[in-house]
Amino acid sequence: MMYPAGPGSGDSPEGFPEQQRLQPQIGDCTARTLDAFFTCRKNALLAKSSSPQVEGGFAMAPRGLDQEEREGLLHQWREEGASRLPTSVNEGPPLEKGLASGSLALLMASPEEQRDAASEDKWSNVQLSDLRATETLEEPFSDLAGIPGEEQLEGVDGTVWTAVPMQAGPQFADCAVLPVGTLTTERWEEDPAVVAWSIAPESVPEEEAPVWPFEGLGQLQPPPVEIPYHEILWREWEDLSVQPDPQGLDSGEVPQFQFTVMSYNILAQDLVQQSSELYLHCHPDILNWNYRFSNLVQEFQHWDPDILCLQEVQEDHYWEQLEPTLRMMGFTCFYKRRTGCKTDGCAVCYKHSRFRLLCASPVEYFRPGLELLNRDNVGLVLLLQPLVPESLGQITVGPLCVANTHVLYNPRRGDVKLAQVAILLAEVDKVARLADGSYCPIILCGDLNSVPDSPLYNFIRNGQLQYQGMPAWKVSGQEDFSHQLYQRKLLTPLWPSSLGITDSCQYVTPCHPKRSERRKYGRDFLLRFRFCDSAFQRPMGLVLIEGVTDARPERPAGWSQSLPEADPPDPEPFFPRASGTIQHSLNLTSVYSHFLPQQGRPEVTTMPLGLGATVDYIFFSAEPCENGHRASRRLYRDGALKLLGRLSLLSEDVLWAANGLPNPFCSSDHLCLLASFGMEVTAP
């Protein structure tokens, strides 16, 4: 391999006379630089060659020179350059002194010592980083261009001498310097003398982040040690009305009874343990129930709602901790555990200083013998009477119906979800219906496991759904299973008539009919059974006792032998079933718009597996209005129940910045929903 020629190499095998001729024409810095260059080049050549004779443009200490010739060569070099070399060595930096000393020692060495030195000089180039070659080796070559009588050497102009430091011990004192332009044209990987050197890589700014190679996939970065959760998860209160007065009544022209409602899926601890793979991103300490319970109570105290609707409430935690704590905060609580072997359920709590209970109806969606309703989800429906302070005089407020539920999660069983929601709406229809056929104000909270604008969501909001032939997975919109070959589809009717619920989500008859009075039987009616045929038949296994069980009564003449006919049972009600359409007449709309206009992103209430989604809702009754030519989406305006404000939700990227849910600040995998309402107050 031909090594690149450097300045002063010429045709001389030693290369030194050419070097001596150039040195008087340049400054001391150039002399030191060239001396370091030639010394290191000779060291590199010694390492490259297996013998002292090196092929190329020059050779150092050729074979055959005895000790006397080497001493003469050294004496000649000292005579020609002694006036400058000591000054360079003495005045220069310590590294240059070591470089010159190493060169002299190499010339004085014997051939055997030179071979030993060559093995050490394989790694001597490591120390070039200490010379800071990029700062000290650029000027000499610019000076060479102006020397009269000298040709511009190829491979020298415009080259930058750089080195990449490698690990080296203090025993390696010398180094080899190679031009960058030459390294780019030849491969030096096999040269042990230069294997540690390469072209300096381009500097990359530290602020430039590495490019994520997977398009369409987010890159979850490890969170910093200290995350300002309070700043990241800050939620604004969106005031949609005028400021209320201190007594809870609106100061406007129309007086209102104002209250707040919170809906919150607090994540049952048993479900955390059963689905631990969903919470691998969480530190075990923040999943501890005692830690989470303390955070949840702080949230309740901070937002101070008047009505609290909770989902995934573990039964033992409810009775042992939640209910006593909420009772001390002024709440009256009702709880309904899921059926079967499930350990969690739903709870509705209200402040007894602001409401009085009129009735409570727990709702079970499980129906024995029905495959459509074989799940253990439940709901709660309460009818509350707002309490107006006596200081306000004789004014009244109508009742309020509050419903809470947690619908089945399974994304593939939209038919089950629709049937469960239909049962809940039928119960709400029964509880909220007034004597004149109208409805009192209604608030429906819960985890519906359905995304906005899904068929189930539109059914609740628009009051109608055509489900005939719809794939079951499409009802909730949670996941897309359109690629699967087999897809369960909804058939007509969605639920059997034996459920007792019409396609308008109303009970045909009350689920548990109550008779106004017990059936009364007279003495004559009961005596008619004395001589019936059944009375003359000896029961099987009856012990024969003389005078007691051996007697057989005599039937009087003309006594009927047949049993008296009882009153005929009520015939099973018949009601027509619409073809593939269900509907309701509760006129419900959502508190939230499910979109953040300032950020241009959708709202999310939960973040399973790093994917944000909205599945929690607060619906309230409103007055429908004309929607022009758009019949698919119903519009509403304020009615007897007015929305006064709401707590803003967050976007998915904000929750990513907080390492998802749960986190040290939010102790559930859902965000709480909070809204403020006003009810009209009427004078007697």
C-alpha cells in the first residue's frame, strides 16, 4: 500500500534533507509541526512494515546501517538544526518535547530496538488528541503555499488533520497524524498503526432528538425524575353562566337552585390486580389502595360536589372506608354491587343538606335464561327532592332523577350494551315520569364503554337507533373488527318480549307489580274444598291412625266434585315491535362537546394501554329544537335543567406528558367529570 506523500519526502529515502531545506523558510511553529509529522509518519511506517525497510516514498533507518553510520547521521542532523531544535523543544509545550525526544531516541536505537518500538508505536497515535491537531496543524500548510520555488503538493491543500482519541495508557508517548483527504480515498482498516484513527464525525447538536423511524406510532419517552403533575394536569373551570349567589340561587331574573354533579370511575383495586398488565407503566407505590384512597378523598374535598356518582367501587372498600368517610363529609350513600361473584359496583351519594331521597331503584341487567342479558353489570336510579333554604320563603323546586351505571366493556358485544342501556332507560322512564306524563329533570352518569358519535352514544343523545343488520362491534365504536370473517350482527327483535320492555324503552307493566290489597277468600269458598275429589284421595305416605287418618268424609248430595275455579291469570300483555328500531323520549344531551377547540384535539377520559378515549359521560335532559335539514343529530336548548359550567377535560398528549393514568396525581385510570346545573324555582 502506498502511503500519501507529505511535504519534504521527495526522492530521498531518508526524507530528512528535504525537511531541513524547508525548515529555514518557515517559523518555529511550522518546524515543530513538520518534525512531529515526519516522526509520527516514520513510526506509522515502522508499524506497517514487518522489517525496517519500508516501501513507499521514504524509509527510515534502512537495513544495513551500523551503529557508526547512525551516529553520523544523528551528528549531521544536530549540526544543521541545532540552532532551532533545542529552542523548539525547550520552549514548546511538554507534549512537543516528548515528541522530539521520542524521535531522537528512535534514531539512536538499534534495529532490534526499532522493531520493538514499532510494536509499541502501533498504538502511539492515540495521543494525538492531546496535541489538538485541528488547532495547531492548519497554519503550517497555509504558510507553505507562499514559499518561493516550492510546488503546491497534492494531498496537502485544504486537508484537515484530525484524530479520534482511543483508550491509551500513559506509556504511549508518540502518535501518528494522517491527512483526512487521504483517509477518505483508501481503506485503512487493516493497518494496526492507524486503526485507531478515522475521520472526525460531524458534530451533532445536542438539542437535536433522534428520528423515530416508525411512522404512525408514538414514542413513549421515559418521564423525568420530577414531573410537575399539577401544571401538566391542570384543568380549567368553564363557566357557562352568571355568578351564583352565596345561597346557591342564581342572581338573575329567574331564580335557580344550583348544584354540582361528579361522575368518577375510581378503579376497583381487585381489577388492578386482575389486569396488572395494563399498569406496567406505574410505580407499585402509586397503585397501593391506601395511597389511591387518600388522593381520591382529596379530589372529593377539593371539588366538593353535591351529587357523586361512582363506578368500580369495591364492596369492602366502600363499607370500610368510602362510606364512613363520605358520611363524615355530609353525604348519604347508596350502593349496588354487581351480581354474581363480582366484588365492585356503583354508588350514588348526595349531600343530605341539599337533597332528600324520594325513592331509590337498583337495576340489575342480569336475566336468567337470556343469553343476551347474562352479564353482571348494574345501575342505580334515585329520585331526589332539592331542599331550598327556609330563609328564601315559600318557593319550591321539582324533583330530580339521577341515574348511574357501568355498562359492559366487551367491544364485540354491542348487542348486550344496547340491551343494558334500554333497561336503564326504562327504569329512568318509570322513576322520572310525572303524573301529567311529562318527565322531571334527569341526569344520567356513568362509564358507558362507548366512544362519542358511536351508535350507542347517538341512541342516547338522538333518541333513536336503527340497528337491523348492524355489526355488534360497531355499536360502541371502541375497536374495529371489520377485518374478521365472522361478525355477530344485530337481529330483530333485539331483546325478547318476555323482558317486558318495549322498543320505546318503557316497561309494559311495572317490573314488580304491587297489588293494592290481598285477595280475600270467604268461609263459604274455603268450605267448598272439603268434599272435592282431591280431599278424598289419601296422600302418599300418610300414616294410618285409627280415628284420625282412617276417616273418609261423606260428600253431601249435590256437592260439586270438581275444584272451584280460581280467577283467571292476567293475560300476557301484547305490544307491537317495530322493525329494527329502538327509541326513547327522555331528550338527553351531553355536558361535554368531546373536542378541545384551543388544542385542536379530542377530549379523553381514560387512557388504556396508552390510547386515549372518551367512555365516561354526564347526560342531562334538555329541550330539543329544530335542526334544519340535518336529521341525524338533534339539537338542544336549555329547559328546566340548565348547564351552568363544567370542568375541562384533557387531551391524549397531555396525559402522555404525565406518563398516562394512573399517576402520582390522578389515582384512577379515568378522569373525573364535573358539571354545575341550575333548576328553575317556582313560587307556590
